[in-house]
Amino acid sequence: MPNARTNFLGDIYSIWWREMIRFARARSRLLTSLIQPMAWLIIFGIGFSSSLGSSLQLAGSTGTTNYLDFLVPGVLGMVALFTNMSLSSGMSFMFDKEFGFLKEILVAPVSRSSILLGKALGGTTTTFIQGIVIVVVAALLGVRLSGPLGLPAAFALVVVTMFFITMSFSELGMSFASRVESIEGFQVVVVFLALPLSFLSGALFPVTSLPGWMEVLVDINPLTYAVDVLRYGFTGLHACPLTLDFGVVVGFFILMTIISTLLFRDVH
């Protein structure tokens, strides 16, 4: 039993390490992953601050915050969504299918769960690298973890939330990739899903005073709750009960782990 567990963890590590090597060798992808979040933060944060006013209020919250503090958790959530569902785990899965590597590894004495988890952890690591860049740039612009939890607890909350949501979107991306035959088709599916998820999560602007049918879409969007937790860690403000936020984030992770594992069993 210990040997089986050791082999399983070793297989996860091998897949994760391969993803990290691919990420480091793809210089254009490496530069893009570092520049893109900085561009979002600077362009949206500085550019929209003047038009949206000096203070924003979340639905259900009595406090206010400036737009740049409001934006940073949203950018972290968007990076978790786009990087993991499309650029990292999902697209990596599609390339492995396209060029035959997936067939080779599926016939190896490696469990499919370890392949899935290794790739998801690879995407999660990439996102954390981007997240560090975002937090550093945000700090240079004056954004701090200023919530009521204190720095260590707020940092831990942000890290744990980012882990669960990035793993979830990695597994969601690979679930689609396991059923789509072409890279082009996968890109269409991801863009069709990712854009509404990002815009209807409160990442870029407060989702208040929306039509009723759009409020329903906001309420069923898992990214909404992840961004709300992250925003609490940074500003102390939140629109939903934190127990609900974190329950949805963890529940979404469990659901996507089950679904992706079941779908991956049928991949050939």
C-alpha cells in the first residue's frame, strides 16, 4: 500500500514537472503569462478608476473601496479562469492529444488520476506565478491586504481559495478537452464559456442593479464566489456570506474532480 501511494505521488510529480519544463521552455508563453496580468491591472485599474469613481460599494456590504483595490482580486480570479481552462491545462491536454503523447502515456503503467492531477497542478503552479506578479505590481501601485483578518490569515485565505479555484478550472478545461476533437473547436468552446463567466463574476465591475435573469447567472457562477472570498482577503468587503462563498468554491472543486475523473476514463 505505501509503495502504491508513493508511485501515485511520483507519477503526479512527473506529469507536473513535465508541464513546468514545457512552460519554462515556451518563452513566448512565459512572457505572455507575466505581461498579461500586469497589463490588465494597469490598464483596467488606472484607466477605469477615473470613470468609475473613487469608491465602490458591493451589494450587501456597508463598506466602500477604491477601484484598484476592488480590481486586484478580480484579476486574480480571471487569471485562474483563463490560464487554467484554456492556456495551461486545457490547451496542454489538446496538444498532447494532437501530437500523440497522450496515447503513449495512457498505455504506460500510470493511473489516469495521476495524469489528471499532475496536469491540473501544472496549470495551478503557472497561475500562482502570475498571481505573485499581480500582487507585486499591485503593491507597487499601493494595494495591500488590508482586510480585518491580518496579513498572515488573509494571505492564507487567498492562497487556499486560489488553489481550489485554479484546480477546478484546470479540471473543467480538461473535461472539455477530453470531448473535443480539434484545437480550434476547443478554443471556441472555451471562449464561449470563459467570457460570460468572467464578466458575470463581479471581477471587473460590481454586479449590482442587473436584470433578474442576469442575477441568476451571477448566482450560479462559481467564479463569483471565489472573487468574493479573494476580495474579502484584500479589502474586508464581501457580497455573500463567507461560509457560502467558501462552500461553493470547495464544492465546485469536488464536483469538477469527480466529473473530470469520470470523463477521463473514456479517453483513448
